[in-house]
Amino acid sequence: MTTAPDRLTGIDVFVQAVDAGSFALAASRLGVTRSAIAKNIARLEQRLGTRLFHRTTRTQTLTEDGLAYYERCARALAEIDAAEGALDAGRREPVGRLRVTAPVVFGRMCVAPCLLQLTTRFARLDIDMTFTDSVIDLVGEGYDLGVRIGALPDSSSLSARKLGSMRMVICTAPEYLQRHGTPTSIDALSEHSGVVYKQGQGEVPWVLTDETGTLRAARVKSRIRVDDLQAILDAALAGVGLVWLPCWLVKEHLRSGKLVVVFGGEITRPNPIHAVWPHTRHLPAKTRVAIDALLEYVPQLLAYAHATDADVISKKPTTLAPAQVKD
């Protein structure tokens, strides 16, 4: 007779393999080899006396028995997760590994400093952070928490809390304005060079509010396209052209005068920032303390950045004529 622990062996791996869509991806998520996944599935099939997958050299698809078994196993594991989550939610101290993903620069500058403080407060909490500007499937990739900038699509599998709103500012180095003058209207931006953020094969537009309150996509001569905000900031500091960047990223450079405001947050549309996590009836303690920390830290950071923007707007340059070249 098979004991209860033996009956559970391999079920989680089987469900992970189905959810991932391939043995290779399941192996990557679990940190094991593909052959280990295959051997685990083979042992499970031998114990059950049936084939769970149709296998070819490139694909694995569920058999009829495999599909029926998967549906019941997935429900059972969900109940186990819920039971463990209920126990974990009652703990005062968060325990285990917290997997977090966030956009690259915002994650490095705004999320990491906040979450790293948690490791000094909670000795049994480990934090695994991934910074990428790509949208990660939190449920499919096994992440506990994500930070996302911009409007969220409707999702029945995710929960969210708003951390604040991010304002943007068009700015550049004073040297650029000395050479090319200062644009005084949205239309005038088309006569200036800009360094823009690229996303895939396209560009992220500079969405501004004109004098009538209408949202418009500003146009600049985008000779340089970059998929990294820090590189765009570096280009602005070098006087290459105009940039459209978050206030939290440029605030210190605005204060120091290395950058100057061309159009501030008063004409840009705020972008919401959310913490998102897989929907569950019982939020694990490790996720809860991270969300609470972000809810306290991020609004303060954004408020400071916005105050900085408001302070320097009053000091933004008047129209500068191109620098005169003397004989």
C-alpha cells in the first residue's frame, strides 16, 4: 500500500510542468534539470499505471487521463496553499523567500532600498528581486509581488494596491538650451532633438496637456532611442537633447542645476504606481509586510520628488536664444 507522503510525491512537479507548458520551462522555474522533471513524471506515471503526457521530441501534451488528474491535483494544491497561507497570515514574523519584480530603474532606486530594510528587521525573511521593464506573469513565474507603473489591465488572478502617482517632467541641460533656445509651446517641441524611451519596436509618446486641457502626444526629433531610463538621464546631463523623465529620477539634478525644467509636471499626465500580487484569500505575512513597507516608503519618495518639481518650475528658464558665435 502506498503511504500518504509517497502519494504526494511528484504531484507538485506534475502540476508545475502542465502550468509551464513544457518540461524545460518547469525545470527552469524549479531550479532543476529537464531530465529531473521527466524522471519525476515517469515515476508518477508508473505509480498511477497510466500515461499522463503524450510525448514527442519537441512537445508534451496531456492525455485524457492526464487532464482529469491535473484538474483535481491543481485544486488540491490550491487548497494546501490556502491552508498554509492561513497559517502564515497569523504569524507575526514573516518567514521564507519573497520573490519581487519591478521596473529596472524604479526597482533599483525606489523599491530595493525599501525592501532591503526588511531583512534587517526580519531575520527569517529572504528577498529575491528581479528588475526588468518587461511585464512578468507573476502567477506563471512564481512571483509573490510586483511593482508596476501605468494603468493596470483587468485581471481576476491579481490583487493590487496603489502606491502613488508618478509625474513626468521635460528637462535638459542648460547647455542645450543655450545652443538651441527654449521651446515655449508643445508644438515648438517638434523643432528640438529629444532622447526617447523605446519599448519593443516603438517609442513611448510624451503625453502632455495643452492649454485647453486636451491630452496630446508631443513630437520631437528622436534621433536617439533607448530602452533604459538611466541612459536617457545620462544623455540629458550630457546636453544631447530634451528628455521626458520621472520627477523621482531627476529631482537631485534639478536641485543642483545640472538639469533645468522645460515643461514641468503641471502639463504631464500622472502615471499610477501599483503593488500587485497573486490573488489569494490569505495574504502571506512576507507579502503583507513588503506591501506595508512600500505603502509607507514610496508615497514619501514621490511627494518629495513632486515638491522638488514644483520648486524648480518657478525657476525654469525663460526663452533662451541660440548661443551667438563670435568671429
